[in-house]
Amino acid sequence: MGLAGGAPEPPRKPGLAPGVAEALVEATPDALFATTPDGVVLNWNWGAEEVFGHPRSAAEGQPLADLIAHRSFRDQARGAIREAVVTGSAVLQLTCIKASGETLLVELVLKARREPGVDGVAYLTVACRDITEQKRLAEQLFEQNWQLQRAVGELNRSEGDLRRAKAEAEQATAAKSEFLANMSHEIRTPMNAVIGMTSLLTDTPLNEEQREYVETIRASGEHLLTVINDILDFSKIEAGKLDLEEHAFELRSCVEAALDLVAARAAEKRLDLAYVLDDSVPPAVMGDEGRLRQVLVNLLSNAVKFTSQGEVVVTATARDLGDGRIDLHVQVADTGIGIPLDRMAKLFQPFVQADASTTRQFGGTGLGLAICKRLVERMDGTIWAEARPGGGSVFHVSIRARPAQVRVRAAQLGPLPRLAGKRLLIVDDNATNRQILTTQAARWGMDAKAVPLPSEALALAAADDPFDVAVLDYQMPEMDGIALARALQGRPGMRGRPMVLLSSLGPAREQARAAGVVFAAHLTKPIKPSQLLDALMQAVDRSAEPSKPAERAPGFDHAMAQALPLRILVVEDNAVNQKVALRTLARLGYQADVAGNGAEAIAGIARQRYDVLLMDVQMPVMDGLEATRRIRERWPGPEGPRIVAMTADALQEDRERCLDAGMDDYLSKPIRLEELVAALRKCEPRTAEPRKASGAGISAVAGRLSVLDVTSLEKLRVTFEGDEEGFGELLTTFLGEAQSLLAALRQAADARDALALRRAGHALKSPSATVGAAQLAALCRQLEELGAAGKTDGAAALVAQAEDAYALVRTALEERRRSVARS
């Protein structure tokens, strides 16, 4: 091998052409170099440059130990060089430092070389291999898998042992992932039957004792599902199988959705739930909404679990980091049992609770906070806890995110003409709720006065200046909100004034009706700005007329099939799951058909057109993935039905496999009613004649469709049950949002942004169909499909057609509203 720096050239092997040895050394990606017997670098190949970052010109002539070894390990490197000179070879694992300052672990193999006529060793050859990642993997395997301890113990002995340990680790990881998938499927399949059947059973006539038994079964099933999800999530994180999504989402909606999931339990314990979003918090950010909601739900569930009286409050603030990102800080504070200071360090360790005695009293796996910690860290954030002054706990989540642009809702705007100047009386014994209500009312321009006691409210009502509307809490000292409303209505200044009742308890509405007290609106805590705004608008506009509930209680919408007629095929091999799906759909008004496997599904589609397939994945004969691929080939584009995966496989890669196969949506078993309804609402009845995937085909269909489908519009109007003003507001909202989405479509077409084209087309398609704008909906479908194919050619022309269609729809809807008003 030719040596740089004038070193004597070693003898070559017989038959080896000049220059070949040098070429081989330079061609290998491994780090190879040679030194003098006292350790000065003679030769430095490009592989060594890649590993250590030192160019050849800087490396040659330098002492090897000083050049690459960390200062704490330089004596060790010099000792290895001396050993190789004395014994002929040496092997060393050495902590080194790159030119960039980064440390790494390498394995050095040193060989002494001799030459005729030279006494002793002429030079040393050194082969170097970076084993940093392999070392880290070995240590992780040692901790997690005791089966690999022997292999890990031999890791430092030979390269062969290391490769064998790595192979065994990969097999273990693959086996773990397969085990998780199988366990998920095997557990969720019977859980689907348990939860599904109990949901069906609660919708049948039951006496109180039977209903109590059913609710116990349902609650136990939900609790078991939570435990299963915790275990699977933790295992996915440990196996490195958990990926985060990146999309724009509204923080307010995320917080409200998390609070909704714990509201029932909080109501049972008579706890106040509230949230405050500071003005510094942007309306939306980029990130994974589902995982952030999971963290919040876990923290809120713990807060409710460990709080027997008082409140649970979510507070969010933001701080500009100056690099286009914000530091989003969310706090979950409670008035519960608190956390001892000496237990804080154990909070986020898996399978550990702050106090072991709480496990028996409150239950839990001890995995929730450990999962939260891993998720928050994946979001480039931190999570910690502290004791709350006066009792209770505060959990903090701080993540870094980029703000996103969304359309601002009316509830987030400033002063509103219909509310500005109106006098509002707020009566609530909870200081946090009073602050939230007062701040929000002031933002809308109202003159709000808040008091904690009914007696103070009655004193204010006796004054000469009456209030325009009152918001009353239901559960208060001295008297409840219903009794206070009755007393206020007896005051001359408040007689006939509209009132809104706030409650976290279900019976409040029935008790008000039984007491003969009429409220303009009933709102369920936690208070949501959008619902509060609707209630106040309704109260101010309609005086004291009773309103419809601000929130519909969860349950079966038996008329859903009339409003959204769909032909549904359930593709499921499990008889119990077939029964659950058919009964659930029947309660929604659908008479679905059944296929036992993918092959039967394809045969069924060939005989009859279906709008929706609820497709299981694991089935005999032909599974759901293969069936979906064949359906998409045989009935491409809009000619085929919408396919919704309905599977017990719950890992992220399972969802991706379903979508990659051509499925449109994904439901994880056990199927929850609200998730099924949401999936069905994304579907549309198919037209009588097949639609083509080409631009000309869709445009032709759009041309044949009417500007406004009066039948669909009338069905939508019927759902408002005579509330013409509410129906009119819906149409106004549609026209405003449609105009914004058309602008987004135009911008996407001009920028040739296929992804934005797909999203805007999809967002406008469904509401257009809902209000009967059939032509506009068809054009939006065309734009969505064009973007989904990654294309933008012809998009500008289609957007122009959509803008023309929108102009006709706007004229037709406004004329429709005028004719209704005249009638």
C-alpha cells in the first residue's frame, strides 16, 4: 500500500498490479489509515474523512491519539498503538470526537507491518468502524429483552456476535409488532360486540334496574378499552411505530373536544369544567390534533378522577419564539387531592402512580402520564407538574408549533352589533366561570355584571336599570338557578326578560320544565363561546321564547337515513360483528346488506349499486385490502362506492395500508356510534348514471345537474323544524364559506398546488351537496379528484365553472329565502 508523506512503500503481493492497492483503499467506504510505530498518521483515506470530518491534508502528520480520541481516552489509544507494535495487533473500542465536536464510538483494528531491511515494525495499518448506533441498540435490547442478554454480553468480542445480536433484535422487533397487531385485533373484536350491543340495548325499553346493569357493562367496556389503548400506545412508542401527523387544526376545537370526553364524569361528581384561551393563542397551529387531544384527555381524566369537589380548568397561553414558531403553554389545574412533593419525580414513569394506594381507590394502569410524556417530547415539548396553591395540582404542557391560518369564527370576533350595549346579568358561584363569561361578553360589546350569590342578583334586579338578559348557573348556594329564575321573573324590571341556564347536570332541563320556568336556552358546561354566542343572540332576538337545546344529547338519529339515503353493504365475516353493524345501522334508519368476505362483496357490487361499503380487513377467501384493490380497478373513480375500513387493527401502519389500498375512511373497532355517523355523513348517494373520472365526464354531469336541487334543500329545511331564521343563517354561512373556499381553489389552481386543490375541493363538495347545489358539488368533486391524482392541468377552467355555478346558486338561494319570507 503506497503511503503518503514519503513513508517507505511496503512490498506488494505477487501479481498485484501497481496502483491497485491504492485504488482499493480509496474505493472502500470504511475508514482506513496508516501510522508510524509511534502513532503519527501516514495515510488517511476518504472513508476516514467521512467518519471523522478531518480532510487528508489536515490529518496526515498528526498524532492519531490527539487527532481522533476524546481527551479522556487518548492514553488508551496510545496504549493500543504500543500493544500493536509489541504483539503485532490490537483491537480497541474508543470514544472519539469528530472535527465538528460530535462524539462517536468506534472499533479500531491495528496491525503491525514489517519490511525487509527494516528493523522492527515499519508502520501500522488501522481499520476503523463507527459502532455508535450499534452500541445504542445493544444497550436498549439489553434493557428490554432479557433473552438477548447473552448476545449483548458478547457484543464487544467480535463483529460476528454483533451482527447476530442485531439480527435477533430485528426479529424481536418484528415479532413484537406482529404480536401487537394480533392482540389488537383479537381484543378489539369481542370488545366491538360488547360495546356495540350495550349501545343497542340502551336504545330499547328498560326498567331502571336493567338500565343500571347495562350502563355498568358499558362503562366497564369503555374502561377496558382505555386500558387496552394505553398498553397498545405505550408498546407502539417503545417499538418506534408511532408517527405524528402534521396539519392545521383549531386549538379551541381541540380543547373543547377533550373537555367533552370528560364532561359526563365531571357532571356525575358535580365538578365545574372550564377553559380559558388567552388572546396570545393563535386560532390554529400546525401539528397532530389527535395526539394533542389524547394528552389533554389523559390530563383531564386524571384531574376529574382525583378531584372530589371544586373545579378543573384548562388555560392556554402562547409566546412568540421569534423564528416563526410559538411556545404553546397549556395548563390543566384541579382542586383535587394534590401530589406529594416527594412523589413528583415518579409521575411520568411507566406503570407507576404517585401514590400506590390511589390505584385501588381510583384505578388506572400508571401508563397514561408516561405516554403523555413521550408524545409531548415527540412534539418538541416538555411536560411537568406542580402543586396548586390552596390544594390540588397543575399539569403543564409546553410545545413548539407554527401558527396556521384559518377563517375566524363569529364567536372569536370583536363587538357584535346585535349584542353591543346589551346589559347582561351573570350569576355563578364559581369565580373562574364568572371571569370567562364576563370576558367573553365584554369582547362582544355587552355590559356584563357578574355576582356569585343569588341574593346579590335579586338586589341588582330591584334597581331601576333592568338587565336585557341573564345567565344563571344551576347549582349554587342559597338557591339553584331554577328557583332564582322564578324569583327574578317576579321582579318588575326582569319580568319577561330572557334567561339562559348553565348546568353540568342532566336533569336540569326536566326540572325547569316541571317547575314551569321557561329558559331561552340551556347550555351544558364547559361553556363554549360559539354556543354561548348562539344562546345570547337567540335570547336577545326572541325575548323569552323557549329555544331548542344548544346541544343534542348523544344517541341514535332514527331519521338519518331519510335525510341521507345510502345503500350500504356490510362486508364482515364475524357473525356477531355483522349483527352489531346491522342493528346499529337499522337504528339510524338504514337497511343494509351483508357480505361474508371480499369476494362476496365484489359479486354483490356487480349485481347492485352501493353507495358505501363498511369493509372489514381480515377475512377468509379474500381480505378487505385485496377486495378494495379489485373494486378500484373494476369500478374506478366515482363509479365505485365509498369504502370505509371497519377493522380491529389499530396501529398507524394499519390505517395507512387501508388508505393505500384505496379505502376512503377508517374506523377502528370497537365502532363508536358518533364515529360511524361521522363516516356516513361524509358519503353521498350515487347518481343514477355512472360518473366518469375524466374532466369532460364530470363536467358533462355537472352540466346536466340542476343549479339547485329543491328536494334536497327542502329536506334540509325540514330538519330545522320551523326555525326559518336558523335555516336562513345556515344558508348565509354556506354562502360565506363557499366564497372563501372558491378563493382558495383559485389560488391553488394559479399556484399549481395539487394538495391545496384537493383539500379545498373536498371541503366545498359536501356542504354544496347538503344545500342542494348539485352542479357546484359535482365540479368540486372533479377538482378534488384532479388534486388527488397530483394534477392541476385544466383546474383553472374548472374553477371558473365553479365560480359561475356559485353565482347561480347564490341567486337561487337568496330568491328561495325571499319566497319563504313572503309566505
